[in-house]
Amino acid sequence: MSSEAQNRRHPILGHVARADFVGRDAELQRIVNLARRETAERGLFLLAPPGAGLSELLRQSYDALFHDELAIPIYFAWSLHDRTASAAARHFLQTFLLQLTAYRRREPALIDAHPTLNDLLQLAAPSDYVWLEQLLESYEQVRADGDERQLVRLCLSAPQRAAAGGVTTVLLFDDVHLAEHLSGETALGAEVARACIRAGTPFVIAGLRRRVLEVVSAADMLFEQTGTLHLDLLSEADARSLIERWAARRQIRLNGATCDLIVQELKGRPFFLTALLRAAQEAKEDLDNFLACQRLYVDELLGGRINRRFAEVWERIVPNGAMRRAFVRALYETANAAQGQSPVEAWLKRLSMSSDELQRTLRQMHAQELINFSGTFIEVADDTVWRDYLEITYRLEVAAERRALVVADTLLSLLMRAPQTMARRYRSEAALHLRELLARFNCQRVPASLLHYDRFSRMYKGMEPEAIASALDAETDLVLLPQIIHTAPCLAFHQSFERLCEEAQCVVAHGFDAGQYAEANQIVWLAAEIEAKVEVGRAVAEMWHNRLVELARSCGFKRFRVWLVAPAGFSAEACEFLREREAYGSNRQQLEFLTARLSVPLSKSTTEAQADEFEMVIPIGEDTELIAAHTVEQIARRLNFEPEAINQIKVALVEACLNVAEHSLSPERKIYQRFRAESDRLVITVWSRGVAFHGEPNNNGKQTSGRSKRGLGLKLIRTLMDEVEFKRVDDGACLRMTKYLHPRTSS
């Protein structure tokens, strides 16, 4: 069916029209594919942050399944309104039979009706009557016995009994994290998980990302064919699209600046975005200036949908009003503390609660992502809307300030914040994305000129980009990048950087030189983007270098590399300073070339795609290296290597095999070899499990001690081949040797 036809469908459970449901096509399709059996997945754990539109995704999935007639969808949201596990289970049974009947009769309006179980039996299709009647008889008997656990299991067994009767359903369980808060002796979340597995039908178990897996873990069952789907917040582009569509359909005027402001303040939470737009529609207000946007936002914080959303969560977590005020005070003071966090012991002294009760409350707040709680320290979540709500609540309910004063101050503050928010966004868009670039580092060799501005400027000034790219390919002075395993902004390590730069402009990247997982090879790259429209002088370069060095020392980084990036580059004096400190410096153009080189997958380059590859596995020992030598000789002859070059290749391969044979700790005692024949070269890769090549350079560039018993080792290999490169793998190392058909001359 075309997307236009899908958009014209009338919603059944969906709260918004399909055309207004943006940014979730991939997730929706993955859920629908469960019914199509086009994937090995039989079920999904769907994890989402609060306000990400999880419930709407499940409702839209229900509508798609209902209209496409792929399987009978069953949507059920666990709710605290049911109070007890048994009441919730009975509610599920009612919902299951009601939605099944509505689907069978193709009457979606039935879903909003309230028939009794006996009424549903009369409305049932003839093919369902027998198993449904048996189910309801069992239900009445178990209910009369008063056994809560048996009643819960009986109600949740409805999908399994339907499947036995030939009925295929797709179970969409929403807000499963709430099941643990229902009173009763039954671990309801675990029972839901067991019911899904036993039913043998496709299912989705969805809820808050910090709780769902914990809730169902008590089921103690195997979920081999169950995937995990993480529902993130909307991207900026999708959030902007959502706002523009909503506003256009409801004739709310806005412009590019106000749309961007709403996106930045409310982030990608569909609930917050639509709450503000609904408020504009109800107030018949346009959103074409910052003042109008911030007025409506303040109204939402004080008494609108956003206020009610937070209030409901608060009242559920902390029902007592006095205690709630005490928590608000503790949270507000923690959020404004210099270190940004508080120890649990401080909260215990302040709040009249037992340790167990406080821990339980904090875990619920953590699940709702109001705080980050490690068990020892409490940190208020860095969410703009939540912090704005917290400040207003503190001033009104704890500090007892006049409402008019709080409204006026908040509005003034937000209007002053708006230009700063937009400026940060524009700086972020113009940023050089250092964190993403560093994350791509994986033991690649790159031209050294890309990390030394003075050299790059001297060699390539005035040249066209195509000519520069070609010249970079011919460079022989290369830098081996580390394998980066983790990146984070500098402010995550030291709060002072929050005042110095934007989050994306200063990065700490942990990794290993040559990908070798040893303490001596640990390396930390500290990279910073310096905002400047002209070449950065020595004083600024020295200031930023010293900041990063101080950060490294305060964090105890033993080995680190400083890399400064300035869009226009560095002055001669600044370059001299960087050389003295063995630091790197690049401009925007160098970064673009580096990004382009790292963006090409190593195994999918144009040359490799056209190459012929041969693989061979030989056992260690018994002179099997001679078999390898004979094989590589035949390949080299096909490439028309000269006899002398062929002998050099054979000797190098024999030496490599001898090295592996002597030093491999492989339990399988095998040597793996790959020969790649390209138009102008032969590339040989040799590896084995548990091998540390004898004579391999360590992190200081020195050879390891000792020498092979039967060969001259890697020193000989380097003289025989044009390029020799080591690459660490998880349980050993591989040696890559290249011989060019026509010897290259140094540039």
C-alpha cells in the first residue's frame, strides 16, 4: 500500500494522524515485521526514555497491523489505576477478548465499548467459540477459588489458548515497568514475560529503558529470539518536521527561528513538543516570536500538560505532600551545588526516611530519569524542561514566593536564555565534530601532514583539493592512529570546561596504540577546537595546550597526546610551540581530508574491490611453510613479478610462518594466510591465534628482545618487502606485507 493511502487511514488507537507521526518509520516497520515473520525475531524488548512517544509508537503499530490484516494485534497498557495484580490481569483478559472480537468482526468501534465477558462470548466468531468458552469457564472457577497467582496466570494464558485454537496474535504490552508497582503477591512483570514465551506468538514488551529488563528478569526464561529496540528521542530534523506539520495543520504561524528554539528547549520529546503546540492551538496563539513561545512554555510549566506530567510522576513516587517538598528542596540544592551531585548520606540526614525507603524512592526517580543514581551519589538529570519545572516548583512550594514574581522572573530569564540557546545551536552546527572523527580512529595510517599544520600549509598551499588528495596518497611519512575505544566531552571529566567551550568542541578519547591491549600501550588523545577566524597565535595555542595538559594530569592520564584544531590554522610561532610540545595542530581543510580518508571502509576500497583474494590455512610445523611459499610463488608469477622479487616474497612469507610457529599460543595450531593480488601489488596477511610476532615494535618503536631460532625475524622481512604493518586483534596479532610490482620512489 502506498504511503499516501496509509496516511489516509482513520486512526483506531493512534492519537495522531499517521501523517503527523514522524521519525519512527524504522521502529514501526520492525514491530510490524514480527507479524510478517520476515525476521528471526519473535519478540522485542522496546526500551525508551520518558516522553519519547513510546505509547504512540505501539498504538500506531496496532493500527498498521489491524489495517494490513497481518495478524490480530492486542495492545494493553499496564496502569496503576488497576491497583492490584489480579485486577490488572482481569483487565488484560477483558481487553484481549474485546480487541480480538473487534478484529474478527472488522468493527474497530467495538474497542471503545464495555461489554461483559459473556457478551464477548456471544459476539465471538464460531471458530473461536469452543476455546473461548473453555477459557471463561476456567476463569470463573479460578476466580471463585480466590487464588491470586492462579488467576493472574489464567488471564495471561489467553494468548496461548488462542494460539492453540488457531488464532495468531501480536501482543503489544505497554508501560510494563508499572507492573511492579501493583500490589499483590505475584511478580507481574515476570508473569507477563512468561506468558509471551509460552504463547508462541510475536510480542513486544515495552517500557522505561532503565526498568523493563529488570522487571522481566525474574521470569528466568530464555529469550533467544527476542531482540532489543532502543527508542531514542527524535532527531532535530524530525522534531522540526513534527512541529511544522502540526502547526501547518492547525494554522499556527511560526518561523524558522521560533521552530529552532522550540526544538532546542524541548529537545526530541514528542510529548513536550505536542503539549506546547496543543496549548498554542487552544489559546489561539501563534508561535512566530520568542515572547509568544516562552509565554506558552511558562504556562505549560505552571499548569499545563507538561506540569501535569511531572506532577503525576511526583505524586506517584512521593505521595506525601510534605515529603515531596523536602525532596524538591534536596533536588534543587543538588542541582545548584558546585560539584553537581550529593551523597546519599546527606539526603538520609535531611529526610525522615529509612535507608531502604529512600533507596526505593531514588530508584523510581532514576527510572523516570529525573536523577542519575549510582547507589552512592545523586545527580539531577541534565534536562532543560525538568530543571525549569524543578526551579519553579521550588520557588512556589518550598520558598513560598509570590506566583506573579515567579512567572515574571521565569519569563524574563527564558527570554534572556533564548538567544544564548540559539547561539549554542549555531556553534554546534558549525563545529568540526571532533568526537565523531576520533571515534573512527582504528589503527589506520594517515599522512603526517594532516596532523601538522605548518607542513600541510607548506606542501599544499594554493593547490586544488583533487591535487591535494592525490599528493596525500603518495606521502610516505605516515602516522599510525590509535584504536579509540571511548570518547567523551572534556566537561565530563572536569566541570571547568563547561565555561570554556561547548560540549562538542573539546574531547577526551581513550584508546590503545597499535590496538594492542596492554597497559604500556594505553593512550589518551585530548582534542580541542579553537574558535577563531584567523590563524591562532602562540599565546592562544599555549593557553589551550596547557588547559588540556592540566586536565590530563588531574585525571591521572599517564600517556596522552594533545591535538588542537583551528578553522584557519596556526601562526608560525604557534606551530613552533606545538612542535616543541610534540602536540598536533590541524585546520578545517586538514580535518576534511582526514575525515574523508577514515570514512572509507578499510575492506571496501576501490582497489580491494577489484582485487583477487586467496586464503589458505596450514598447520604449524612439519615444514608446512614451504607449501605456503610454493603457493605464493604461483600467485606472484601470475602478477608478472621478476624472479628476484618472487624469491624475496617467498623468503618473507617463510620467515613470517616460522615466526608464528615459534611464538604462537594457538590451541588449534594453525596459521591463516590471505593473498590479495591487485593490479600493482601483492598483499600478504599472516595471522594465528595467540601470536605475538617476534621482533614486533613496541609502543616506543623499539624491537622486542630475542631472535627467531630458525630465521632472522622481522628485520629481514622489512628489508625484503616494501611495506610491513602490524595490526593487533583480540587474541593475537596479524602481519601484513606488501610488495609492489614496480618499486615506488620516495616523494
